[in-house]
Amino acid sequence: MLGIGTSELILILVIALIIFGPGKLPEVGRAVGRAVAEFKRASEAVRKEITADIEEGEAKTNRARKTPKKEANNY
């Protein structure tokens, strides 16, 4: 999990508890969870778009290779 061990995670939670307080901490957790989920969705959409563009480029390259070129007469 991003190279964060148990002790680091506990330290982060204690600092968050001190900063936001016990009443606001669940709300902050939900907001962070939503932000992470939205980031995952956006990164997945970008990954799919890039993959589609790569596949489209490969298809064009393959079609260009299969199409015989007309030879020019050098007369």
C-alpha cells in the first residue's frame, strides 16, 4: 500500500485526528475516499483511451502494410 507501514499509518491517523477532531474525521475520510475513487475512474478512462488510440494506430499500420503499392514506371 504505497510503501506505508502500520506505524506510519497510525501516525497519519493520529495527526488527522488532532487536526480535524473526532467529529469531522469521518467526513474527511469519506471525502478522501470519494476523491480516490474519482481518480481511479479518471485514470482508467485515460488508460482505455490511450489503449484504443494505440490499437487504432496499429490497425492503420497493418492496413498500410497489406495494401500493395503501385509501382511507378520509370520510362
